[in-house]
Amino acid sequence: MFVAGLDTQAHPPQTPASPNTSTTPQSRQDPFYVLATRLRDALVSQRKVAIWQPEKTKTFQVVLVDKDVPFPPRKLLRPEDPQYSSSHSPLSPLTPSSPLYPDGLIAPIWIRKHTTLVPSVFVVFMRIYESPTGKDEREREAEERKRDSELAAEIAQRKKSTNERSIKLTVVLMASRRMLDDPSLDARLTYIRRQSGLDPRAALFVLSPVSQAEIGDFVRSLQEALYEPALEYYTNHSKRVRRKRNRHSQVSSYQLPMSPMASAGIARPLRPEGWTVRYEFKMACFAEFRGEDQVALKHYQDAYSTLLIMFGSTAILPPRTKRWAEAKVLADCINVKVVKLYLYNNEHSLALSNQNSHMRKFADFSRGWGIGEETFEFWSWLARQHRVLAELLEQGTRSTLKIPSAYPAPPPSAALMAAQALEASQLGLDAMRVLGLNPNQALQHPGFYYYMAARCTERRRERFLALLEAGGDNNSPGFVNERKVDHLTVVLELYTRSYELFKKWSPQNVQNPGRLTLWIAYRIAQTYYDSGKFDMAVRFFERIAKTYRRESWEPLLHPLLTQWYKCAQQLGDVDLSVRLLVEMLSYGTNAVADDPDALQDDLLAVLQSTVSSVTDEPLVVDLSESKPIVDAAVVFWDPAVDVGDLAAFQIQLSSHPHVSLSSLPFTSLAIHFNEDVPAVIVRHAQDDSQVEVPSVQRIDLGDLVVSPAPSEAKEIEGTLRWGAGTTIVLVGSVSSQLPMHVSVAKLVLTIKERSWWIEVPIVPTPSSSPLIAPRWLASVDPPRFIPIRREDHSGVHVRYRSHRVQVAIVHYGPAYLGEEFPIEINVTNGDDKELDVAVDVLLQPTEIDEAVNYIAMDDQRSTSLIKGIACGALSPGVSVLKKLYLTNAGAPGDRVVDISVQSQSRTPASASPAPTSPAPVSPTSPTSPVPAEPTSPSAPPTVDRTETLRTISVSAIAPLTIAHSAVYKRSTRALLGLSDLRTYERAKRPRDEADAVEAEVTSTLTVAAPAGIVIESVVLQRKDGERAEVVDCSVDKDDFAGEWLAGDELCDRCRIFVVPDEEEPDEPIVGPGEYEVTWRRVLPDGSHGAPATSRFPLPPLHPPSDGLIALLDAPTTARLHAPVPLRLTVRNRHPTRSANVTVQLEADVADAFVVAGLRHGRIPILLPGAEESVTWNLIPIECGLAKVPRVKVLDRRSAVVVAGQGQPETASTEGDEIKIVDVRWDGRAEPGVTGIADGEQVGKRQDAYVLVLP
């Protein structure tokens, strides 16, 4: 979009100045000046020129121009020329003056022409004339008409030039707010539009000075209104170019010559393939201008495919010609366009595949053109491809591009999986990703491609330097241009950019330590070294080496140390050179088997030819993070020794293979221990340097003793020379009068040569391979080693000699629940000195639920730990007996008891006199003093204490087991009824309740103790409550005292009155008492143990509930011809339902009784909780066991008419028969008893009988 009329100069006033108007210059507060400034800012900021623009918004790239800006000519001739129709564009290959004549493809100026020189729409801002106030109306109209005509003429002139280009022209008239309210404005606008020839749609706008927000709205509406004309402009261009492409594709312009060499000097016109490339590229550009990325991608791909055909024939594009170079650049540009359009659509794999395909195809072409991998031109082109891709990705990632991650996605949650269940295609894509990923198809972040560009530039430099040394053709244009390139600067720029992006995209963490980033940093340092910036290279080497040392990357550290040493030589830093040479010796850098003396010769040369910067103190070469100059291994023969005993040790110092240290001037080796063991210094003894260093040398250090007084270091002479792969073994022993841990802290090798004084500390470390066991030198000639298969071989523990204390534990298991089980602990001092003894007992927690256990000893009692039971001072051979009582309750099971016996010597540990030690206490006791560790002989001595541990497992069983059974009987007392107030008053005792149920509980005690027990008493402790009361029990009368063996049984029967809970009938009623059994254990000698008590509660009571029930009370005996009563009581125990009951007496002629009373009748309605009784008089007429006449009770509430159910019409109405219970045989078991249904009668009879006596 071209925008004119918004220049920064003040707009000329369209309103003439009045006589009283001030003549001062127009200020910045002029509203139209402010409006023009705001419009410029708003329009220019709409769409910036950028490489990455994936957004498809209705915005324009705005170019500010003058109103009379000219357009470049469409054709070479002017329109009035007669040959104008047959002429061509100045940029056409058919125009002799064109830079593309005769066979050029496309010129870069064509892109500039359509992006900056020719717009799709032209917007002109103008001021409309406004007459001053107070002027005559006729004069005002004449002046306005004149000014409007001039404005229309100016617009028509601009309209003529835009019509030639089919460019949309839009005019924006700026007017004051007063003008907007003028009634004549519409007529003036219509006149201007018609006179100027403007389009009726989106061609004329009026704008007054408004706020910044309103200007933004106006700019957006203006662009939306002109967006469709702009699209139409580029669509028409595409149609015109497509017609030309179709015309050229059908007609061939010339025949292919037989030999390209024969026609090398003849100008040939562009072939149809070239016209196809030209027109496809143009249509792609126009589609890209319209925002149609898919259409543009298709045209770019067609142009690229045709270019490949042209490159495939040297007759069409001869190599190393101008047109060949232009076509090659065009192919690179089209490839970038295709990659970018793929990335716009988030098709990362296709974008990378297209880039790789482009580089692969043109690499093949380059080999055929003679510019393969051996030329710098090839690597220059390849570096350019990687760099362009990196810059494109970098621009994209700053905006909207997301680089896909190659890491596996975390497992989705259940909610996310449920949400994705409907997305079958997405799930299928994820399933394919799980199968694997081809690294060649994974798009990396921009830093990777910057790195590849840097590597290619390094290859480019190598090829150029090789050609320069060979002295080839130095006059070729490519070689001359290559001389001007600063390769190292380009490489350094690319590596630096890659390093920054790698740090951004790959932050260091545990999963990603950033090793590739360090490698790039190493390449930067190498580039600094090649460019002569040694100080910068040293800074990078120092930072990189820290990580390489820590992570033991020796293959990477070797070349780094070599380059670092070369930088130190160039800088003249001799101290750094010495440090690096010592470290290179430790790694064996540049060492080979043929010349093992190379490294030490370099170090000797430096020491003999230079002077150290510090002479009054040693130069310490710290190799704590690196490999030591010699491998040091410390081996102690024994893991622990007693106080005063010698502990043998060996220190093995081995040089690295292929690295000889025989010429280095080692003067001494200092051995430092971690405790107050005196240091040992091995002085180098002069030897014959011509004698070959043996593979194994032995140096005897003697016996080392830790004494209370400070001692001087011990000096010994020995040969300190190492050949390649040789070992020096230092042999000695150490002893101490105090307990401590002895190990070798460090070794210090000292080198002195002229003014140099170098110290190299060495920390002994275990073998780098866990499969290689430490070795003990058994013989020197021949060398023989014994493997030490122990982890703690690098130190020895000096400890007090363990006391000889015997602990015997005696008990007679198993333990019984409820008793204090005795355990005897017999401690005997078998040592030759007096010992103070204390005992700790720990009862381990059990996994048994409801198990409550106690332990007791002396006056202490605890559920877990008893600490510090003093046994006093025991002389040699003296014993002490302690009894531990274990009380078990709850459930049976095993109880584990840990017994710790601590013995402490009463004589002081040190040789100096000391007061008598106090009686020992438990180490875990809060009152026990904490002994100080013997860090030095002056520290308090460690207590001479020995702990003896014993663990026993005691099985606890129940001495008695109990089993209960209960039977329930209904009460025969009459219910009070609902109308009686006593029904709602609770009785003082359960036995007085009318609805109380009598429960008969039978309890059987079985002796389970294997050895039997002695029972002293069995008592029922009553605990009567509101719902249950014990009436009597047989244990009150029986005496169970005596000795009972395993399997014997004791039985008791108890009668209990139980009142059911009407609100919660299913809740059990707690038993109203418990059995208390006092018993004693029978010991193996026949005696009895301490008394113990076991308690067994009565079982919970579950009285069964009734509904509607009939109780039959018949006499047991009767006299012949004497009347006896027979009573039937019908009770309704249902909580909410009333009952309609009928009673029938079914007499039979064979009965032995004459019945007087109701034969068939209906009793009154029974409300819940009510009862009714029916009485008959029976007169026996036969002697013997006579059967009572049958009585039938029916509940008519649930009666049905049988006739209505398809039965015979003579059927009568019936009800449910009610169960009749003979109160003489009444007895019901608890609900849930195996084999008996809930509430079923126990011992019931089918019929009632009476014994008739004469």
C-alpha cells in the first residue's frame, strides 16, 4: 500500500487567513499536523517487513510516498507508440536492454519492484477546502466549487496513472469537525467523486482530527475495505502470468544444439523450461502476497522441479556461467521459500526432508560440475544452506514456531486418556510416535544448524588453505574472493551463536548435562587459538576442563590439555605450563608405547630452561579433580586389630602404561595418616640412572606407633623412580594404645629442579573398576600378589579387646497369658579383670492385634525398654543372676526379647593414673555420658566397653479357653397392655420387666496349658445392667479348686434375665459379668508358680425377637374325671402392626378329654404389645399319657379369598397359621448359631401331652 499526503511538513491551509489572524508559523499543536503524524505512525506500524510472517491478518505493508510518485514503466515503449502492444517489459528476457537478455530467469529487482515500487492500492490524504465564517454565501459557494474542481482534477490525474496499472486509488479528505456538520458536505463529496472518476465503492473517505484510539479504528476499517481490491489486483496478475505460461509451454522457441561447445559464443534465447520457472515463480510470489500459502507452495515446488530438469542438462545450463550461478541462487531461494511455507503449516518433518533433499541433490550436481567435497566452493555453499536454515528457524522461534521435542511424552492421566478417547486419529499418531523416531527426520533447534554451518566453514577453510599451499590458479575470481574472507571470524561467529542457542534450548540438568554445549565451547576455544587469541582460548579451556575432569571424559580431555599447553607456551606462562604438563603426565596425553619418555622430557626441558615465578614457597599442582600422576592404593591386611597389636599395611604407587617417570627429579614422598600417626618421609636415594627400573620395588617403612606425646616425622631412604607401568610398594605396620581408625589421608610427591619446587598431592583412591580387587604384595621376585576381597581395605579399626562375658538365659516355656513369666539371666565374668556390668532389655513390638505385653526387672517395668539395670562390679569368675518377668495379655503369639549385657573395664584405658570409673550405665540411657572420640592423645580416652547381645523368642499361649452357648425362654407373665401406665415405667431390675426374656448361658472352660495348672478359685463377677441381670449360676455352689491337666473341662450354667431393646433390636446386649479364674503354673519340679488371674467375660446376648405368637400352657399331670385348665395366650410382639386373630379347637372323638370352652371364635383386635388369653377346662376320661386336643390359631390380617384365585367356589376365607409354643418346652437359640435357624425351638415337641393319673 502506497500512502501519500502525510508528509511531516505542515499541510497548507485550505482556509484563507482572516485579517485578525496571527501571522506566526504553524505550531505543532495544529490539529491536522497532529492527525497526519498519528496516521503515519499507525499505518507504518501495521505490518513490518520481516522474514517470518505466518499471520494472515488484513493488514498491509505501508510505504510512504509523494502524491506524484511515478511508477516504473510496464513496457519499454510509451503507450502512444504504435509498437506498444508488441513490446515487452524492461525486465523481460526478450528485451535486449534487459539484464536477463536473452536467457535469464528472474531478476532480484523484480521482487523489489512488486514489494516497494508498485503497490496494490494507493491511498492519498488531502485537505478539503473550508470557507471562513462570515463570508457571503454566493461567494463562498463559488470559491468552494472552484477549489473542489481543482481537487477533482488533481485526483483525476493520479487516477489516470493508477488505472494504467489497475491499482485501486482511494482518497481520504481531511476536514474539521465543523465541516462535518455542514449540510453542503455531501453534495461537495458527490461532485468531487464524479469529477475525478473515483470508484463508487471504498474510494472516498472523510476524516477529521480524532483521538489516537479512533485513528486505530479508522486504519483498521480502511485496510479491511481495501483488502479485497488488493487481492483482486494480485489475482489478476496471476491470471495474466498463467496465460503467458500456458502459451510458452505449447510453443518451443528453438532446437537444442548438438554440441554446447560449438555454440558457446552464440546468444541463445530462453528455453520453455526457463519460461516455466519464471512464470511459476511469479505466480508463487503473487499467491504469497495474497496469503494463499498452499497455492504458493505448489508453484514454488513446480518451479523447483523444472529447475532440477534444467540443472540436469549441461546443454541447458552450462556450469560456471553467469546464468548457471543465477539459477543456482534461485534454487536456493526457492528451497528456503518451500521450507518456510512448510514450517508455517507446522509440517516440521516435510520442511527438514525438503532441506535435506535440496542439499543432497545439489551435492550430487556439484560433484558432476567438478566442485565436490575437495573444493572450498562446495563447503561454502553447504555452510550457507545450514546457516540460512538456522536463521530462518531462529526468526520463527522468536515468533510462533514451536520446535517439536524428541523426548517421549509423559504418560497421560486417566482424565486425559478419557478426553482423548474420541480422537482416534490423534491416538493413532501418538501410537506411531511410540514406535521410534528417525533422527534424520527430527527438526533440531537453530543452534544445531549454526553448529553444522561452522563445521562446514572449517572444512571450507581447510580446503582453501590446502589449495593455497599447493599454489594452484590464484587468479580465478572465486579464489580472489575467497582470499578476502576471514574464515576464522565467520567460524567464531557461528560457533558463538550456536553456543548461545544450545544454552537456551538445552538447559543443563541431571538428565541433560549439556556435553554438546561444552564441545561447542571447545571448538570456540580452538578457533580462538587458530586466530591467535590465546588468552580467550585459555579462559574457555579452563571452564571446559572442570566438567571434563569431573565426569572423567578422558578422550575429550587429552586434546584439550594439548591445546591448552600450546596456548600457555604462546602466552609465556611457565607456571601454567608446568601444571598442564604434570596433568598431561597423569592422563598420559600424547603418550605412545614407542616413546614413553616424551612427556617427562618436555617437563624436564621446561624445568631446566625456565625460572618459577614463586621461589619462596612450593608450586602445588592440585590433581584432586584429575587423575593422579601415579595411582595410589592403600591395603590393610586386617579390617580391625586390638589395642597394642600391629596392623600391617601396604601402599602401592603405580605409574600409567606408556608414561615413564624415571627421569623426573622426585626428591621425597611424604605419607600423611588421618590420625596422630607420625608422618613418614621417603627420601630419594641416588641410584644409577642407566639401570632399568624394575617392575616392582619394595620399600620398608618399619613399625609406626601412635604415642601420647607428639613425635617427629620418620625419614627413610628409597628409590623414587617409576618406569612405564611400574609399581613401588611401601610396606609397614602401625599400632596404637587407643582405639581409633587409621588410614592414609594423602601422599605428597616433591620435585626439585634448579629454582623449581613442585609438590603434587595424591589422595589414595580405590580401583576405578569394581571388578578388580585390591592386591597384597606377597613376593617381589617373582612379583606375586594376593587379592583382598574386602570393601574396607583402605583403613583399620583399632579397638579394645572384647570382654569375655558369658550370658546364659533359662526359661520354661511356653508363657501363659495373664501370668508373670520368669526368665533367668545368668551373667559370668570370664575375663581376667574386674568388670562393671549393666543389662538392657528390649521387648520387640508385635504384629498381633490387641496384644499388651510388659517386662519387669528389679524395680523397673515397661512395655518396650528397660535400661541400665546395674549388676555391680564382677570380679573374674563371679556370676550374677537377674530375673526378667514377661507379662503377656491379649492374643497369643510369639514375643521377641532382646537382651544386651554391657561390660565396662574398671581400670583406666590410658597408662596415666585415673580415678576409679563409675558404675556403667546403658549407652542409650539419657543420663549416660557421651564419651569423646580420641581425635588426639590429649582427648579423653574412649570407654573400654563390650556389648553382648542375646535374642530369645517366647511363645505365649492361653492357659484356658472358654466356649459359650445360650438358650432363650419366653416369659409367661401377663403383659400390662398399652393402657396401663406401668408399661411406660422402667422397672428397677430387668427380672421385673414384663417383656423380659430368660437366657440360659452354658460356659465350658478347657485347660490348654501343656503342663496343666492348679485352679484356686472360679468366681463369676456380676455386672448387672439395665438390660441384663444374672439370676443364679452353678459356679456359686460348685468348687473347682484343684490341679487340672491339659484337656480337662469345667462347665457352668448361668440364668440371666434380658430385656430386649425395642429401638435397636439388632444391637447385642453386653454380658452382665465375667468369670475370674485364679490359677498357678505347674513347674517341672512339681512346685507351683506365682498366682495369676484370667478373666473371661460373659458373651454378648442376642435375644431373638417375636412377631405374633401363641403360648400354650398345659398341665403336666391330671386326675381322672377331675377338670384341669388349658390356657392359650396370644401375644402381638410386632412393633407397629395390629393382629386379627381367630382361635379354633379341633376336637376329635378319639380324644381322651371332654372339652368345655370356646370351639371357634375371634378374639379382640391385638394392638402392638398386647395379648389375649383363652382358657378351656379339660376333663380326662382315660388314664395314661393323653394327647391334648389340637388348637389352631389363624391371623386373618393377611387372609385372602381363595375362590378369587381360580379355586373351587366352596373354598372359604383363610389366614396365616400362627405357631403355637408349648411353654413347658420353650427354648430358642441365638440368631446365627450353626445348624439352628434364628429363633428356632430347641427341644420342642409337635403335640402337647398330659399324664392322666387314676
